[in-house]
Amino acid sequence: MPVPVSLRSVDIGYGATAVVKNLNLEIAAGEFLVLLGPSGCGKSTLLNAIAGLTDLAKGEVWIGERNVTWADPKDRGIGMVFQSYALYPNMNVEKNLSFGLTVAGVPKDEIVRRVARASAILQLDPYLKRRPSELSGGQRQRVAIGRALVRDVDIFLFDEPLSNLDAKLRTELRVEIKKLHHELASTMIYVTHDQVEAMTLANRIAIMRDGVIQQLATPREIYQRPANLFVAGFIGSPAMNLLKGTLLGSDGGSLFRSSLGEFDLPGKAFPAEPREVVAGLRPEQIIVGAGSGLAEIEATISVIDAMGPETVIWCRARENLLSARVAGDFPGQVDEGITLGLDLANASFFDQDTGQRLP
Amino acid sequence: MRDPFPQSANGPRPDKVTPARLGLYAFLVIAALFFLLPAYVMLVTSFKSMEEIRSAQIFSLPHLFDWSAWIKAWSSACAGVNCTGVSAGFWNSVKITIPATVLSVLLGAVTGYALSFWRPPGGKILFAAITIGGFIPLQIFLFPMVRATAMLGLYNSLAGIVLVHVVFGLPLTTLLFRNYYASIPVELFKAARVDGAGFWRIFVSLMLPLSLPMLIVAGLMQMTGIWNDFLLGLVFAGRDNLPMTVQLNNIVTTTTGQREYNVHMAATVLTALVPLVAYFVSGRWFVRGITAGSVKG
Ligand SMILES: Nc1ncnc2c1ncn2[C@@H]1O[C@H](COP(=O)(O)OP(=O)(O)O)[C@@H](O)[C@H]1O
Ligand SMILES: [Mg+2]
């Protein structure tokens, strides 16, 4: 049975320093929620508070129908997976898996059954008798996941579980975690600073900065309609192109005036008074070549990053360096002149002063 | 200046004996002799007869290996009117050292664990107090401690001397274990909490097995310290429980008749034997425990 989690007006601090301030978050039953943010922004602190490993300074934590604010970790129906794996070094894999069940006084045959099931799901059968030090990083992290799995927890908490793994294993295990969520349908809360993990795993992403949630939305929404400049810059690789300019309302649309020229924004109605803004364009919203029917500018190619299936080119247009996503077989050369089409109709606009998105 | 990039450079750099290196060796050799010579003299003297000793060639090997001084030292040397050798003291020391070592190490492990992971309110102040307590010379506590043990009815008893050793050992063992546990990732503790384990469960199933190297180091330090103790044994143990060191002293300082140097040397070596053997047996572990913080697996 999936269970919802609710954080209500939560403050968390270490001593006098407040790390999280007045945070509200509703996580639906069975949801895969990713907490994403730069390191030091309070993600682990928040996760530890949900687990009951850190006290709140203020506010409540609800899991399902119960107020668990003062409950011990073991009474919250949670399992936790740490970045450092945190396997018990003095026990073999089997003992690591069964430790929680032994502590809880689960009967022997039931323990055997549950360990066997978890070990089958995570393909740990060949390693049951090994010590953690005799396992690879990926195997260790699977054991750590298994430790939550055997206890039949309602909620899985992951604290950067893949950060210590190399790129290939990270991808593999990411897929496994996604599969696991699909099979178990448990509520999962996943902390990471890796946007690829966030985008691929999440039902919803909560982007945090300095203990404050900047935007809580689906990956697609966050990518296409970032709520502010911080989110816009944090999500996407290469980052969103930002162009400073002025936005003027006009009849039937608006006008964007920047150092690169004046462009009509048909169909976008903004208030009539001029406004200092930043226009945000994803690299795929900049099209190479004339005749695209978009707002066209002239630029010079300054760097070409070939990535295999695609190429990213960095083009200089006056004081701006713009990145554009092009095909893998892009024929251009550095220092070549080039025409770029800016898809301003689908661009994001942010207020220069507040950094907030304009609707 | 030497050429830092000689044309002929190839393969390993040649060893060079510099004056600094020579000085270092000289110092080490002298230091080694400083400790080894007295030990050598004691050993050879203990195997000599009194006649040979009087010939005053202290560095020469004995003409004839003579065990009688050792036997006398163990079982019949006199301390005043009491002629039982150091054997009675040996067993007293065993009875004091084993419980005092085990208790002080285990208690230090528990307090270190509690301070390190559970962070009780006031824990930092408590730890500071314990550490400072460990640096104050224990003579200062002697009189209050006498009164305290007397009040508990433990003065001049085996339990009393064990208690005193445990109390005076706790600052050191707590410090050792707290710092050792500080090197264990706190996630391990958190994982065990999430798994439902409580204070004692985590200690017994997880922390204690992980602290084997420190258990051995702390055990060894406590054991040697307690075995070698003289003052506390003299003050708190009572006549029937005097440790080996006190009895050795009584034998050596007994002045009736001639001084039996061979017996005294044998008795001294016997007294020193226990810590010596302990170090030889566990030396490897000892080094491992001391460096455990830096190279944890
Ligand atoms: N045990 C602690 N004591 C004091 N400050 C801490 C402690 N743990 C974390 N912090 C501080 O709280 C902030 C958030 O930390 P954390 O939640 O670990 O960030 P994240 O997981 O997002 O990288 C950081 O500024 C960090 O320095
Ligand atoms: Mg963290």
C-alpha cells in the first residue's frame, strides 16, 4: 500500500543556523519525488528529517494518516539508502539484508523467505556470503537497496545513491531503480544533484536552493517552463541561453528589443509598459540556417562540441555566446559565419530584477 | 650545487649516504643501546652466582647458567619476614589487572560510543571534563579517593583497587574510543537506526565488532598501565592484595644480610614479563589500531 508524505511548515537547523525554513511539501502515495539542488542546499537535511534522524525545529511530518514528527526512524515505515552505501562491514550480504528483520524479531523462516525474494529481485544470489568489502560499488548499492526492500517499507528514501558510482554503472542502476519503483509502486523520495537522474526518474522534481523549494513540477514542466532564472540555469545541459533585453507590449503581440535587434513576438501578450527582461532559449530553440521563419541573427561559430549523436555549437553574436544543438554530422567549421533562428515564441522570459518567470 | 638533471640519469635514483643520514643512524643506535644494555645486564646477572657477580664484570656472560635465582625470586625471596617470592604478588596482579582492564575498556567503549553517535545534551561539556580529568595527576585525587572507597566499604580490598583503576582509566579509554568512533561514518549508525536497532543493539552488533583494533590497543595500554602501577596498589589494595610491583619493591629493599643481585634481577624480569609478552604477541595489532583512523577499510 503506497503511502503519502506531508511536510508542514517545517524548519530545520543545526544549532542556530537554519538550513530549511518554513518548507511545505506534499508527496503523493506511490510518487517518485526527486529533491534536486546544488550541494549544501539542505536536501540531505530534509531527507534525514523525513527519516527521523534529524529533529525538526518547527513543523510536522506526516506519513499516511500518522503524525510521525516525534516518531523513531524504525516506526515510520521507511528504508534509507545512503551515498556511502553504509553497509555493515562486519556482516556478509545476507546478514546485512536480514539485520533489520532480526532486530524486529521476525521469525526465522520468514526472514529466509524475504531475503531470498530481495536477493532475487536485485540479483544478489551469488554474493550472499560475501563481505561488503568484497563487492563492487554497484553491488554494494544494490545490497543497500535490498536492506530497505526486505523490510517491506512503505517509503524509500535515497540520498544520492548513485554519486559514488562510475558513469556506466550509474546508468544501469538508475534503470534498475526505475524498474523497482514500477514494480513496487512504493513512495520514493530521491535526493540528487544530478539533473539527468532527476529528469529520468522523477514523477515530480522539487528544485531546492538554500533550503527553499524553487519549483515543484514534472520534469517536462521544469524543463520547458522554469519558474525562475535559478531553475532555468540549473536544469539543462548545455544551460539555457540567456539574452538580456526589453519587452514592449504592442497590439496583437509584443516586441523584444535586445542588442541583437528587435523581434516581434506574435501571439505573446505582455503588459504595455516596457520591462527589463531576460529571454531564455534552450539550445534546441536556436535553429541553424536561414529561412527558418524565426527571428534571424548573424553569428560566428566559436567552439564545436561533438557528442556523437548530436553536436553542440557555441556561437558568438555581439556580446552573447549562444549554444545550439545540431545534428551529429554538422559540417560547419570554427570561425565560420552562420545564421541562427531564435524560436522566441517558445522562449521563457524572466524579470531582470526578481528573476521570476513572466507568464 | 649538484646537477638536478644529469645526462646519465636512468632507472632508480642511487642511494646516497649523506651526513644527515649518518647522524640519524648514530642517534638510533645510541637510543637502542640505551634501552638494550640495561636489559642485557639484568638478564645475564640473573643467571650468575653471587660469587661471579662480585667479580664485577657486569657485561660478561655467566660462566654457568644458574636458574636458582629465578626459582628463589619466584617462590622464596623474602620481603621483610614474608618469604614467598613474587609469586603471590603475581597472582594478585592478575586478579587486579584482568577485571580492571576489561571493565575500563568496555566502559570507555560505551561512553565513547554514546558521546560520538548519540550526542546526548551536555555531551560536549562532559567530554571536555573527562579529557581535562585525564590530564590531572592522579596524586591529587588520592586522598578524596581513599575517603570515597572507605565510605563505600571498599578500601583495602580487591574490589576497591579494581574500582580505582577503572575510574582512573576511564578518561583515557573514553578519549580513545570517542576519537575512534568519530572516524566511523555516521551513515553506518543512521542505517542501523533505520533498521530499527537501539542503543545496545547498535553497540553490540555493529560498533563493538568494528572496534576490534581499538579494543586491543586500549586493552594493552590499560593492561600495562595497571600491571605496572605501584602507587594505587600500595594505597588501595590492602596487605592481602598487594600487586607484584609492590612486592618486588619490598623484596629489593629488604636489607637483611647481603644484597642478592641475581635474585633481584630475576624478580624484576619476572615482573616485567607480562607486559613484555603482551606487546610481542599483539604488536602487529597495536600498530594497526593506532593507524586505524587513517586507513579504515
Ligand atoms: N551535522 C551538521 N552540523 C552543522 N551543519 C550541518 C550539518 N550537516 C549539514 N550541515 C549544513 O547544512 C547545510 C545543508 O547540508 P545538507 O543537507 O547536507 O546539504 P545537501 O545534502 O543538499 O548537500 C550545509 O550548509 C551544511 O554545511
Ligand atoms: Mg547531501
